[in-house]
Amino acid sequence: MYKILSKKKLNNDVDLMIIEAPLVAKNTKPGHFIILRVNEEGERIPLTIVDSDKNSVTIIYQKLGYSTNLLGTLSEGDYIFDFVGPLGKAAHIRDVKSVIGIAGGVGAAPLFPQLKEYKRRGVNVDLVLGGRSKDYLLLIDEYKEFCDNIYCCTDDGSFGFKGFVTEFALDLYRTKRYDQAIAIGPLIMMKNVVLLNEKYDLPTDVSLNPIMIDGTGMCGNCRVTIHGKTFFACVDGPDFPGEGVNFDELMTRQKYYEEEEHICNLELMINENS
Amino acid sequence: MKIPRVKMELLDSFTRQSNFEEVSCGFTLGQSKLEASRCLDCKNPRCVTACPVHINIPLFIKQIITDDINDAYFTLYKDNILPAICGRVCPQEKQCEGACIVGIKGESVAIGALERFLGDHALKNDVRVNDAIIENGMNVAVVGSGPAGLANAASMRRLGYGVTIYEALHEFGGVLKYGIPDFRLPKDIVEEEINRLKDMGINFLKNVVIGKTITIDQLFKDYGYKAIFLGSGAGLPSSLHLPGENYSGVYYANEFLTRVNLMKSRNFPQSPTPVRTGDNVAVVGGGNVAMDAARTAKRLGAKNVFILYRRDMNSLPARLDEVHHAIDEGIDFRLLLNPVEFIGKDYLINRVKCEIMELGEEDSSGRRRPMPTGKFNYYDIDSCVISIGQKPNPILKDSTKDLVTDKWGRIVVEDFQTSIPGVFAGGDVVSGAATVILAMGAGKDASPYMDKYIKSNL
């Protein structure tokens, strides 16, 4: 059992939790993820490690489906049933002078440790942060501590630029050049950022979040096609150069259990109402 | 009068298609004694030689005959710490029973069924072996709680070592939990046999991925283990490398079985991990895992489940019982067919294209080699489960600099010793995917080498 040391609501859909897990924290590097199970029957949920210290790791999750909603019902002082990590390959921190991070929604969480690490190495770091509305721009204060420039975009225009991160980036590239981009967010956003950046010869790292079970390369559920070759996101990734990723295939794989997810959510609603 | 081999009762083949209850019902005491009486008590028991852990089979059979059932269990447990499991999943026809003299002119003694009877008897009646362990104050680590790791842990514990098993998943047992379905190996049996090892004083730690959470180096330096046994198994699915293999609806058997067995998706939505088969399911492969996958799909409600296998019926590598059970349950065997392409729409599978094969000359395995004919069949499917084998999981190799592996990713050993001093390995991670009992044999046989290594480095 793993204790929830603190919990913070970031907006209506997204929470941050600090989990007591010294063994997981021990070898954690930016880009690593954990898998947790809320209870004895729980699904295995993969989440990127946002931050860590000697004793704990920080996770951020969006209450999208049954299991993340269930996780959201836990409070500070409660326990998580299973918590394993660090998993995956550490992010490839490249030898560059300037980086632009592009985050969509909860993608701001996995991007955070990577940009922080780039800054720690003295790289110029700009950030384009996108979200549905002002409340969905995550970790702004934390990013402000080290980013050189932060540009915000909202779908409804409630804060910063009104529109998609790609529209903003297109505009930004007229005046600024970067050595490397990192895009993390919904698959469709990452796909479009990679397409845009390719036009500017700007290499883009992405962090993929396919469905996983064991997270140790055993089941093959998380496979992705990159330049026609198969990779397992859990052990070969989750970070990959975005060029050549078959995002369309991945979107289909990610939606495969949408119907079942719906059934689970109904169960949760029924249980909450009874 | 010659006594015929006692037939084990089976669950009705129609009933069992809709549940995950165990198919084989086991022997009664009476059946066991009758079957035991068929043993010739050979002077040179070939069954013992053919058993990877060299159980004293003639002795436990004699003890069954004389009604010393507990003693028979003690005899068995000395060499096999998982008898209820092995009695169910061993390919006996290729090992003990295959070597049985009675089997030359008739049917061999049902040694597996007797083993299972004793294992079940001990669990049901709480018959326990009191291993008198003399602590030697030294500690070893075992990586993986599958058959190899469990067998090694028990052997090392009996030598007096403090033993800690590290498991990556959230339950112990490895392939016994995530791979083999309940209708062949009920999970409470696995749980109970493992619990006996906990009672022996072995520490079990879950949710620790050695190589990630703790490295091999850290196990030595930070934890002070005197030796480490790697029994991490063959957990990497083999790919067909076909176009369309990553379409949705194409599973590797590992994923399909893990969803159903470990994550209990057959209880969806009470267990929130889903699984989806659709009506028409193709299972590629002819081994035990393929049989497990096909029979699982049927139980999940798939209407038409068929095996696609590139050789003929006689070449199926699966355990004979499992093939028969699959046939009884209505699994269709479509033979001499080799999948060449997955066809789909919008990245969702709906057809599989197979080349029709014919049998050519014998190959190195002694089976006739399947040869392509240039002719093709197409089958409409909703999902496909690829079950053509597993390779060792790469995490240990990738995270441990000096660990030497061969081109198939298998850890290279000599007398169970890897390229790193003090690090030993056995089971599927060394041999490639094999059987439960071979892995247990390796785990057990590695222990004297580990003991010798530790004592010569004091």
C-alpha cells in the first residue's frame, strides 16, 4: 500500500497527488512513468512521474474514465493499492541550445520534468501551453519558475491566445527559431504539431500514451508503429521522435475499448447515486 | 486381469464453454489407489530420470498403495514444491509418463493425475512439510516469482539462506497467474502453493521491477545480497512481422491472457479491465498458449474460434489433453495455413489472409517442414490472437551493462552462472519459452551452484 501524502485539485478534471514511494523515487529520471492500481480489482493505470524527491513521487491525472475517477475519490492520507516504477526509458535530453515545449491539457504534466531538466542544463526553454480554458492551463506557476517565455492558448479565449497551440506556434515560428521541440498532449495535437514542425525542420519529441497493462514489455498492448517498425511504448518509450509515428493507428488503438469504458462509467454513476 | 488406466472425470464440454471452472476434476482416493496399483515398481525407474526435478515417483506411488497419503506427499514435496500445479500443467506424456514401461504395451501409469491428487490432498487437509531450516545468516535475491524463481527460492531457503523474491507485477506466480487460465489451473491453487513458501520464511515483494526500481548493482551494493538468481521468464511476445499486425483487434496471447487471467476481465465490469473478442476469433499457433487463448475466447462468448496452424494435427506442440479438450469445446483446427497479412479498415482488423501450406521434408525438429504453395485463403475475423511463442523480456539485459545474452536475448550461462559473478539464471530467460517444470528444474538445480559460489567467496 502506498500513502497519498498530499492531494491538490488543479481544476475540475485534474488532480495532483504526492505518493509516498521511496523505492520508486530512487531511480526516477525525467520521462519515467509509474503504473498504479487504485484497489484490489483495479485496472493498471500508467501515469508519468511529474516530480520526485527522496521519499515521494508526484503524479497528475485527468479524471477521464472509470479508474481515474475512482482514483479521484481518494484523499490525502488514503492508500493506493499498487504502485510500481519507474518504468520506461528516461527521456532523451538532447544536446541543444534552445527548446520549445508544447503542451496540450494534462500533457503539461509529463512535459514538466523534461523542460525542467533542459533548463537545469542551461538550455533556453520556451513553452506553449494550451487548454480548453483558463482553468485547464496546468502548472503555470511551476513553469514560470524556470521557463524563459510562456505563451498560453485557450480554445475559448479565456486566457492568452484564442485557438490551438499549432496556430500559435505557426505564428511564433515567423520570428523565433528553436533547435528542438517537445510536444505532449492529445494524440491529435501531437500529430498536428509534428506535421507543422516538419515544415520548419524542427525535430519534435513526443510522449505516447497508448493503453498498457503490465508496462514491462510483456503484453504488447502498447505497441506503436514508427516508420513502419513496431515499438513497445512501455519499454522502448514512452518518448519517441514524433516524425514517422503512425498517430492514426494509435488513435484507433486508444479508442478500442471506448464502449467498455462507457459501461464502466455508468456503473460508477449508479454506484455513486445508490 | 490387467487394470486399464483410470480415466479422470471431466466437466461436461458444453457446460464448460460458458465458464472458467476447471475442466479436469481430479482423482478420488479410490481412483488414485487403483491407478497406483498399475505401477510395476521398475528396478530402474525411467520415470524418475525423465522427470526434470527427479521426483521419487515409485516411492510415492507405493505410499499411495499402502495408504500413507501424507508420506506420499512428503516424498513428492521434497523434489517438487508445486505438486498441485505441476500435476495439472506438466506435459507428462513427454516426461514421466512418456518413459513409463507400462506405456510400451498399454497406457502408461497416470503419474500426473496421482501427483495432482497428492498436491490437492495436502492443500485440502492442510498437510504440511516442516522443513527444518538452519539459518546461515546470509541473504540471496530471486528475480521473478514464476516457476523458476519459486523453485530456486525454496531450494536456497532449505539451505539456510534468507530469500527475498522480487516480482514486477502485482501478484505472485508469473506465468502461472497471468498466462495459464483458471480452467486449466485454478488461481486459488497457485495462491495456496505459493503461500506455503511464504510460511517457509521466504519474503515476497511485489511491484518491484529489477533493472528499473532496483538495479542488479544496487541489489548487491545497497542490499548486501550474496548472490542473485534471475528467473524473469520469457515475457516478450514473438511477432509475426506481418502487415496490419498493429491493427486494433490483433492481440498477442500475452495481452489477451493477461487481461483475462491477471486482470480478471472475464468479470467485467466488476473488474474494470475490459477484453473484446467479437464473434469470430483466429488464434495463430499450435502450442499450449494457443490452446489456452482459443478456449478462453470461446468462454468469453466468441461464436467461432479457430486455430490457424502451419503444420498438421500431429505436429501440434501443445499438451495432448489440451488439444482434446479444445476439440471437445468446439475449437476448429484449420491446419496447414500460414497467416501472411492482416486486413482491416481504418486500422481495425476484419480479415486474415493465409497461405495454404503443404508438408515437405523432415526438419531439424523431426517434423515435416511446412512449404508454401502460392495459394491463399481469406477468413473474416473480429479479432486475432497471436500465440507463436515468447522471448526473454529485455529489461534486465537493457539495464545491466555486463549481462551477456545471445542473439535471441536469452541470458548466457555456464552452470547457471551468468557473465556477472554472483548472478545466476535459469528457466525461460535462459532456455527461451519452455515448460513450468523445466523452469522449476533449472531453479532447483541452480541452488547448489549458488551455494558453492557464496561459500567459496566468504
